[in-house]
Amino acid sequence: MAAGLAIRRGDAVAETVRLALEQGAEAVYVSEDVSSFAQERERRLGHALAAARLGFETFPGVTVVPPGDLAPAGSDHFRVFTPYWRRWRVEPRRDVLDAP
């Protein structure tokens, strides 16, 4: 099924749910984001989609290494860049997928 570009104005969560229902979707799939704004939007979207009985799944998106994977033992972040850089360089990367 071919789909066009849908441009909506309004609350991103409400418009996403409305569009999914209009199109007869069974689920919504999004790329994860790391900002607090984006995480709150994802949380709200998950609740709204569940209330509409639609599935919701997130996938790694905007980072090479998920942020939480690099936290040092006993802390939630590095205080100095060099130890972070060393850890980031050896952390496994997710697989590169073929284009759809």
C-alpha cells in the first residue's frame, strides 16, 4: 500500500493517534530520542496509543550508542571527557541495516 506525506498541526501525540486510527493502523513505530522533551512525548504517546488499543514500539534512532550504555559504574554520567571517549570508542555499535 502506498502512502503519502501527512502534514498535521496540533499536539503531536493527539495527531499521531488520530492519523493512526484514520489509516487503520495497528501500531505506531518511532525512533527513540534522548531529550527530556522527546522522552516525555514518547511516554504520552505510549499511553495514548494503549488507550486507543494500538501497538507502540520504539527503535534506537538518533545515537550511535544508547546513552545509558555508557554510564560509568556508580554514576549516571562521566565527569571528564577522556574516559567517556575511551569507553565510547570500544562500545559495540548496533548493526547497520539495509535501506527499506
